Amino acid sequence: MTNYDVIVIGSGPGGYVSAIRCAQLGLKTAIVEGRDTLGGTCLNVGCIPSKALLHASHSYHEATHNFDKMGLIINNPKIDFDKMQNYKNDVISQNTKGIEFLLKKNKIDWLKGWAKIVNKNQVTVGENTHDTKNIIIASGSEPSTIPNVKIDENRIVSSTGALSLSKIPKSMIVIGAGVIGLEMGSIYSRLGTDVTVIEYMDHITPGMDLEISKNFQRTLKKQGLKFIMGAAVKSAKSTKTKANVIYKKADAEIKIDAEIVLVSTGRKPFTNGLNFLEIGGELTERGQIKTNNKWQTSVEGIYAIGDAIAGPMLAHKAEDEGMAVAEVIAGKHGHVNYDVIPGVIYTTPEVANVGKTEEELKDAGIDYKVGKFSFMGNGRAKAVFQGEGFVKLLADATTDRILGCHLIGPAAGDLIHEICVAMEFGASAQDIAMTCHAHPTFSEAMREAALACGDGAIHA
Ligand SMILES: Cc1cc2nc3c(=O)[nH]c(=O)nc-3n(C[C@H](O)[C@H](O)[C@H](O)COP(=O)(O)OP(=O)(O)OC[C@H]3O[C@@H](n4cnc5c(N)ncnc54)[C@H](O)[C@@H]3O)c2cc1C
């Protein structure tokens, strides 16, 4: 058996990125993956397939709603859902094979099967035991549910089932108005499904800047999604033709049904079968692997990253930790700035954020100023029928240093990175305002919001 410097468990964005960085830093590295394909949740049943279906359903929406306005006459666009699924599967396959290529290129061994940690220097995969100096756990997460709601991936589905339905349902109930539920709800709503979202809180996307969240909900409502807010789901049951959901709102118990129920009430760390607790590893109360600020677990030589530990369950957060932990193991100074991790919702319009929300600044007693700019004042946005939405930049009232940015609008998921870079450099709103932005681009709205933090936006 090869004696490895590092064995990485799990090939999601945390694991495979970490393995590549380990190899680049000269460490003899293996990666263990139990699925048939590499890439973890993100590439197989998460970020990538959902974005493929968002793209396909958005394109259909454009064809049915906006093509005509531009003089593009395509009579009666139709959906071939099997073909759409094939397209999605092809996108997954291209991406997972791409990771296989990258592992080979970096001379990383792929140990196929489920890993069990024997001790801090040994991992078994099937019949074989492999020796290693270090172990990185990147075992990811799995969908979680709520009491009396059992996911059967047939009528009551998780996001995994929702990505691979055999046909477009006539109706869908989405339990939970978080990122995944709203992205999946948007996909099916655009394809013609009657989508009802049930949420426990009185606003969608908990944790998001409230003004953006309210604006986002209004936009989704206009697009046809229905919302039942402040309602607690008590149970969901499958029948042969539909699924029934009982929820409690105020004091009333109400029963509704739909062809499909999507449970999107969050995800929980996946640590089954690792043998981690048995060898002295510790979990938090929420089932996350406990780590210190160098991603070291309570067992020396064993590290953990990504969805399996605390923090936002995001692919890029897992990737950053993957690179940083490799550097720590190689004796360098791995670092992740948790204050500058962007969040994006890939609906149309997109929603993006980084840094503090207005509510957080108020709570912390920080004196701030707000620069806002509507995409209505952005010529490019209007040309692509996306004048709705706005940019909101938050800066320190005294120093002008950027503290956060929240936006809803075209390409928001790309635009946010200008602010991420600015925040990493400790930039002020004026720094953005003084930077020349090409015309006509959506990015001009970012500059205008920065100008609004000072003497005023030009096109407001
Ligand atoms: C529908 C959906 C959409 C999403 N969209 C986005 C998005 O747009 N942007 C974003 O940033 N995030 C998104 N996410 C979240 C993102 O997928 C996760 O944050 C990310 O995949 C976490 O990466 P990870 O490496 O920690 O774990 P994972 O990607 O979960 O990978 C863990 C891997 O470890 C393997 N594994 C576990 N235990 C073992 C073992 N004992 N032996 C061998 N292998 C093992 C698993 O099989 C799995 O392949 C989405 C998630 C879902 C479900």
C-alpha cells in the first residue's frame, strides 16, 4: 500500500480542491469517494444541475415572454422535459469527468469506495487499509427534514429528487423559503407548475438583508409563486396521486395538497460510517465536526472542512477551506476570511450579498450610511428586461469603508465580486465611485450605489 502524506475523504468542492492544492504543494495525496462519480453534492445533485435547470427554464421564459418583444417570432415554444434532463445530466457528466482529469493531472489517487477511519494514520476503503500522515474529512452534507415529513424521493422529495423528476408536475408545495427551495420553485414555476411555498418565518431567505428579502419576495410573487408565511408544517403524507400537507397558521390547521412536495428545510452534516466519534472525534450539538481555526479536529492529524463543519453550506466556502487546510498541512499559513464570503441566489433576477446586513449593523450599534441605486437607471438592464431590483451598498459613516453590499438584479452573482475584492483591500465606497466602469454594463449600477454613498448617484 502507498504511504500517503494526505488522504482526503470526499470529493466535493471542499475535498477535490483540497487534494489538488495538497498535490501542488508536493504532498503525496489520495482522495476517497463513495459515489460513482467525483464532485460531491455540488456537481452531482447541487450547484451544477440546479444551475443547468435554472438556465433551461429561464431560456424558456425568455422565449415565451420576451422574444416576441424583440421581434423574434418563435411560434409556440414547447418543452421536451426528457431532453432537458439529458442536457442537465450531460452538464453533470462533463463537470465530474473534468474533476477526474484534474486528479490524474495532479497525480492524485482516487480510492473508490466508502472510507472508514481506523486511527489518525489509517483509513480503510473496502478491503484495503491505507497509511497516511494526515486525514482531511470533506464528507459534506445531506438533506434534513422536519418531524412527520418523510422524504420518499417520489412524491415527497428533497432537492435531489426535485432535480430528477420524471415529468413536470402540475403543482408543487415547497416547504422552506431558503435558497434551494426558491431556486427549485422558480425552475418549476417557469415550466408551468403551480408552486406554493410554505415558510415558518414571516419573511423569505432568513439571514438576508430584510429590504432585499422583501423586494425578492414581491418579484417572485409577480412571477407566479405563491407564499404562505408564518406557517408551521405539521405533517406531509404521500398518496398514490398526490401528497397532502397539513400546516398550522395562527390557530388554524389547514390541509393542502400537490402532486409533489419539495422539502427544503436545510441540510445537515454527513458523517455516517466515518468512525470519527469512535476514534475520539467530537461533534458540535448540531452534528458538525468540531474544528479549531486551523481546521484541526479534536484528533491530531485529522482535519475537517466544508459542509461537514460549521459555517455557511456553500461550495466556495468549502473550496477556500480546502485550499487553506492544505497550506496548513504543508506548513504554510492557510487563511479564510469568513467576513467576505458572498452568497448568491441564481433566480432571475439574481440576488447576491456580502458582508453585513443593515439589521446586523443596527444591532452592533455601528454608524453606517446607505448608497442605493435602482437598475431602472441602468440602460443595459432595461435593454434585457431586468430593470427591476437595486444595489444597496453599506459603508461606515465615518471612514466610508465598505461594510456590506446587497443587490437584486441582472448578473448580481457576478457583480458582487467587485465588492468582495474591495472589502478584501479595505476599500471605501469612494474607491468604487472613483473607478471608471465600462458603459453600458450592469456594473455601472455598483458604481452608482457607491456614488450614492457620497455626493449622489448620477442616473438616479
Ligand atoms: C440543490 C442544491 C443546490 C446548491 N447550489 C449551490 C450553489 O449554487 N452555490 C453554492 O455555493 N452551493 C450550493 N449548494 C451547496 C453545495 O453543494 C455544498 O455547500 C458543497 O457541495 C459542499 O461541499 P463539500 O465538499 O463540503 O461536500 P459535498 O459536496 O457534499 O461532498 C462530499 C462528498 O463526500 C463523499 N463522502 C462522504 N462520506 C464519505 C466516506 N466515508 N467515504 C467516501 N466518500 C464519502 C460524498 O459521497 C460526497 O460526494 C447547493 C446544494 C444543493 C443541494
